[in-house]
Amino acid sequence: MSPEHVTAPRRRLLGLATALAVVLWLAVALANAQSAWACPVSGMTSTSQPACWTPFVATAPFNTPIPADPALSSDSASVVSRIVSTPWPLDGGTTSFLFSPAFYGTRPVFFATPSDPVMTIKCKNDSGEGSCTGANGVNTDGAKINVPAGATPYDNSDAHMTVIETATGNEYDMWDASVSGSTIYAGNAAEVNVNSSNGLGSQGDAAAFGLSAGLVRPSELAAGQINHALVVTVPCVDGSGSSGYTWPAESGWGAACGANGSSANYGAPALGALLRLNMTAAQIQASGAPSWQQTIMTALADYGAYVEDTDGSTAEGIDIITQSSSSWTDLGDPDQWTQVAQQFGFSSPSFTSSIPIPTGDLEVVNPCVPEGTCPPAPSATVVSGGGSPPTTGGSTPVQSPPVASAPSKPAGKHGKKHDTRKRAKRKAHKHKHKHHKRHRRGKHHKHHKHHKHHKHHKHG
């Protein structure tokens, strides 16, 4: 049989094999992702918050698994080089790992039932017109919501507060919040729905993510499984050009490492960047890290971590954001972080390990991966006569099959523009982050209260 007659069947077989591999990969990824939605939000209570519940739809960027060999952003190498050389350690230092929900980035999330007290949100319009309207157009100013008795904003300068109504799935995110009687005063606020939305277009942090997205919760660490991406803060982000952010972030409100055109921006991650730990399950298991730390490392490898905000201090590193202990202690319930810490042999919620998470193994994933918009990998060339297909040079990564259809990309170059709301915020945030340090949590940071006069500064 002539080589010409052999080539066509081989090509068809190769195409069928590739298609089958994609289908199988998708099926496994979706099956693993869907397992995270075994628990509905209607079953969540103030005291029972199982690890099997994950906010937002399966195709939300936070819930989209990353393939083992993803397409990388063009700045991946320079960003990792900066993280390593500066250095920006991941929670702790270069020789250890310190996961301390009471100290690093944290925020409260309260689950409310229809029988809880009704409170009214009053918008202070810290960012001007539209301060309390999210991307979905819902104006939360004047909204009456159920809130567990005793719930208060977090006790620091950001004063975050998130309330999720378990009957409807509505999540109310607030920043610069305070409580007086039956009124919650909020500098910024928005409503998203944990059952039907992708968790984008909220208020309260620089990237405009729903504030429950990506939080590490004590039940997840106890179960040894985190079925979503994490969210982190970094000291500063790329301030180049007119953006300084990337999808799924909606605007560049994070503190810039330098002014537009400054060399200080070189290697700085963009707000919204997806950092992934490039380690296999076998490598994580062989790292010597304790089991609770391996759970975090596995989430970083399988889902990654989105840069959600900046912490305002170039002397600090990358901080993982968690659900705050006040989610329970405000209501008179035991601190679930303390309970989990005791499970792993610690007397207080400060998890320490002598094994640092290697920041040199991080990589920056191309946004097209969670978006599901990466171009397909080029088909392999079959050489007639049984020869090997030619190899390609260069460092351009080959995109693995997308996990699932991601939410449609917002309109515009950097996401959906919200007209008056966005223009007002950009004006209000023109001089933001100038003096304000954020995300250093704990009682020793109550002195940050004197920053309240900077209410136009939006922080995570």
C-alpha cells in the first residue's frame, strides 16, 4: 500500500484519539468539580458549614480546575523571578510556612436564615454614585436583609462584612461597614448570588470578586480537600499602562508597584493574575509538608490562587485570605479555626511548618485557561512512512484542553464597564493606597482605625 494511502487513516485515527482524550479529560475534570457542589447553601448554618459547599457556579473562574500543562501568561517568568528575588514568600518566610487566619488576610462570612433579624443596608457612597451597585445592576442601598444576631464587620480599617442568605443564595458584600441598631452602614456594597452567579462584579475588594470566593475555611482544612481556587493579596501590582489588571479582575484599584512607565513595575503581577503551584501530587506528597499544608498546596496546584488585592506593604509577601474567626465568635459560638488547629496539634489557630511553599515553582496561568478561550493546540503532523512528527522550538506553551465552558468574557478589553459607577470609582480612587496598609489582621492591628478618614481608598 502506498504511503499516501497510509497517511489519511493515520490522520483520522490521530484525530479520533485526540478527541477522545479531550472528552475523557473533560469528563474527569467536570466530575471532580461537580463533587464540590454536594452541599447546597440552604443547608449552611452559623455552626455547621461543611467543606462540601462551594460558592458560585461550577464554571466560575474560582471553581475551574487548571490542567497539568496550562498555557502561561507572557510575563510568567518575570513575575516568578520578582517573587523569588524580592522575596515575596507565601505566608510566612523563605524557610517556613505560617498559616495564621488570625493574623494574615481574613474576613467574616455570616450565614443567615429567614428567622434571623432584619437589617437595612444604608450606603455611604464612599466611591461616589453607584458605590452600592454591583455589575448585575442591583442597588443594595436600602436593601432589607436577614443577619444573624451579633454579626458585625471585621474589626480593622477595611471593615469587611459578608452576609449570605441561605434561603435565596444572595450574598451581600460590604466594605467600610458599621452597625448601628438595625442598620448596616456601608461605604461600598453589592449583591451576588452564590447559586447562580460566577462570583464576579461585586464590591469590597480591588478585583471586584464576591467576598466569599476563594476563602479557605476551617472545615476544608479539616476535611483535607479544598475544591476551589484560593485568593491572595500581594504587596503591590503592575501599574503599567491604563489597566494594571487582568480577567477576572474588573479594574486596577490595587496599589501599584510604580507609576506608569516606571521600572518598578517590572515583574509585578497584575491584579486578577492566576498563580499556580507547578507541582504534581507525588511531589507535594514527597515534600515533607504536614497534611494540612499539603491540602493548601494541592489547591494551589489544582486550582491556583487569584491576586485579589494588595496589602500595602512591600516588605510583606503573598498572603492567603481566609474566613475570619469572627464569623463564629461574634455570634457567641466556638471559634472553628481553634477547633481545627487543635485537631492538628496546635493550641491556637496558628499553623506552622518548617517546609516553605516553594515560590520558585509558581507560574502565572494565561487568563484564557479559566475563561475557556485559549486557541486549540495545533494538530500533530503525521509523516508518511512512519517517521516522527517534527518538533517545534521556542517556549510558547501548548494549551491543554479547556476544562469546561467558562462564563462569557465581559465586554470590553478588560471586562464589562459599569459606566457611571466605574467612572465615579476611578475618580474617587485617584489617590488611593497612598498611606493605607491592609490585610495585616489581628488585635495588634487595631491601631489602623486611624485610617478611616481614607474611606475613598478601596481595599480587600
